[in-house]
Amino acid sequence: MIVQVRCSLEELERRERDRGDREIGMARWQCANMANSSLCDFEVDTTRLSTTEAVDAMLVHLSTQPRPTALGNYRRAEPR
């Protein structure tokens, strides 16, 4: 299963500052440079969800949609 984890830039920057062990600016760089794929089986937004809530949401998804399809879709979308 391919899961896209999202979080608002504002929240990522707040976490970056609060943790104190991150290089300031890395969250902004990652948001600008990470792939934003629509080819995923499930998307979760951790802006307001705790880790436990995000995992619970994924488990519910797996129990109702047990057959992931994103990897097959990704392979078909790759240029040959």
C-alpha cells in the first residue's frame, strides 16, 4: 500500500522549531521538493491527526479496501 502523508507547511515548520534538533528550513525545502503523487492508495493529513489517529485511519482503510492498486497504477504510468 502506498500512503501519502500530508501536513501543512505551517505545522511542519512549527514542529521543526519545537523539536530543536532539526535544521531550520528543511521542512520548507522538503515541501517544495518532494513528489506530490496522485498515485497512492490512501492519503492521511497529519496536520491535526496524532500518529495513533493516522495509523487508525490507515487500518480502517485497509479493512475496507484490502487490495492496494497504486503500485500497479504507478507502473502503468511510467514512461517506457
